[in-house]
Amino acid sequence: MAAIGFENVGKRYPDGTVAVRDLSFEVAEGELVTLVGPSGCGKTTTMKMVNRLIDPTSGTIRLGGEDIAAADPVQLRRSIGYVIQQVGLFPHRTVLDNAAAVPVLMGRPRREARKRAAELLELVGLDPAVHGPRYPEQLSGGQRQRVGVARALAADPPVLLMDEPFGAVDPVVRERLQTEFLGLQRSLHKTVLFVTHDLEEAVRLGDRMAVYGQGAIEQLDTPSTVLGAPANPYVADFVGADRALKRLSVTSIEPDDLEQPPTVRLDDPAPRAVAAMSAEDVRWSVVLDDAGELHGFVFRDDLEGLGEDGKVRGAARRMEAWVPVGAPLKQAFSVMLQHDAGWVAVLDGARFLGVLTPALLHEALRASIGAAEEGTERARVTVESVSAAAF
């Protein structure tokens, strides 16, 4: 059973304006669906109809299989988490009391509600001992947004509605909040409708994304599919000509994407390492420590200068350019640029899996696009290699 279901839902205002027309889609339990589109397209109206801040003029909206038209609007709203851009904290109440407000309204004892609020403040990265006694005006914009999220979660609602929640903070704080929210969602598995005008945010956060035209959804699919195979010219134009680059954010690094360079250990004799590298005609090698974890890399020329008694550690260089397996290609690309590196190491925890080069990153992106266009798995798509990694 879907957590949220729209069946032929429409909203027409008395002056004849049609905000939403004939919406039919479902949101699965634990799924995060982003609603993205230009201003006035109906995405916020869609969200507000779920908690009956706006009532539809046609169709049916179901929450957990139940028609919300039969529910008491006040009780319905208290059972749904709601986060907005302006946050809407009570200025005369402390941060702790703001976070505890909904459970108290629902009849929980104040002490229990405040205890739950303190747990949630800690969960969103705010020390309740430090921030709990403060008032909203004493917090930064990012901190107020965190309090808003904590308050929305305080009654443990199955559904969260989020309307441009990170839109009022600067880009650096916004990215940090997005990362923290993704971490929360992975642990809490809430059903979320997330309204945003920011395509990058919709792509990064959504399990699926709904691209709105005027009052209707033009495409509802995974971000990778929307970017790789737009449903029509409108969607293609909306996601932009650089949609292939945007796919870097939603294409994860997989073990099959990686090249396996030669590896040596820190305490290997330098002459032996040189001989092995010469036999394979490579210029450098990855260096692992005694536990088999990544230490860095070493150039063959540097090893040759160590003499007969030298060890690899005498010429090894630390490697800071690394990413975890499963990270998006965009992260790998950013690390390459940050460290001016020709490759990045890919780790599973502390275990070295291989390296990703710009050529391999390009191939992974092309395979991802091909999979979306062909409607198949990425592993089934074959792309011609543009170049080999030069070790």
C-alpha cells in the first residue's frame, strides 16, 4: 500500500485559475520524492493538499490508504511533519520548547516531550545543553532550519512535507544541511514530499523526482532516468543541455568502474618493487601499509634512487585523493580537481579497491546514460574505452 496516493486530483480556484489538474501518482512508504519546477507550476499546492492546508476541488488523496477528506484537519496536520523555508519557530519559546511543541499539543507529558526534543536536537547536530535554552533569534539560519526539522520529527510522523526547507541559507550551509538530511533519511526512512525549485537539490535528494509543467507532472522517475532519458522536450529543456554533467551527482562509483594498478607494501625492498614495476612497464604504484590499507603512492624513479638497502617507505608519498565506493562521480571529480590528481583511490571502509581515472569516470557516466536510454542495468551497457589508465 502506498503511503501517499493521488487519484485524479485537481485544484481550481473560484476565479478559474487551475493550479493542479488531474494528478495521479503514489509515494511508497519510506520514499523521498522531490517536486521540482518553475514558480507557479503547482508543486507547493500539491504538497499543501496532503495536509489540507489547501483542499482539492476534485479527486482523492489517500494517506496510508485512508481518504484524508474524512480526517479532522487539525489532527491530520499534527500527524504529519511539516518543514518550511521560513521555519516558523515561536520567537518567545526556547529552542527545546519549540522542538517539543507538537508532542505537547498531541497530549504527551511535557517532560516526555522535552526529552524527545532533546534527543532530536542531538540527532540534527545541535547540542541540547548548549542550544536548548536559547531562543530562535540567537541561532544562525542553518541552526534554525535544523530546529525546524527536529520539530517536524518530534511526534515521529510517518510522513514529512518539506517546502523549500533549505532555500533561505547560503550555498555552503545548504549543502551541509542536505548531507545531514540524507543521513537522517537513511536511518529514519520517512515518507517525504520535498518541494524545491533547485534542480541540483531535487537530483541529489530524491529517490524519484517529479518534474512539473503547468499544473501537471511531465515526468516522474529516478533522477538518473530523468536526466538520461527526458520524457519530452519540455523536460529536456528544463533539466538543461548540461544534464549529462548533472548525472555525475546521481551516478555512483561501482567496483567494476575501477582500474587495478600495481601495489607494493611500505616495507617491501625498493629493488624488488622497482623490478616488479619495470616488468609491468609502469611509472608508479599504489602503496599499502602493513594492514593492507591505503598509504599513498610511489614513483619508480624515486625508488631507484634509494639504493640496494632502501625500502618503499623511504620514497612513498601520502595520498589524500580518495573517495568511498558508492560515492557519486561528482565527488570523485571534485576530489581530482581539489588535489590536482590524475586519479583517485576508491576505498571500501579502509580496504583499497582500485583507482578511478578521468577516462574511467567518463566511461562510467556514459554507461549510466546508456542504461537510462536503453532501460537496462548499467552493467549491461558496453562503452568503447577512450583511453587506458597510464600507470
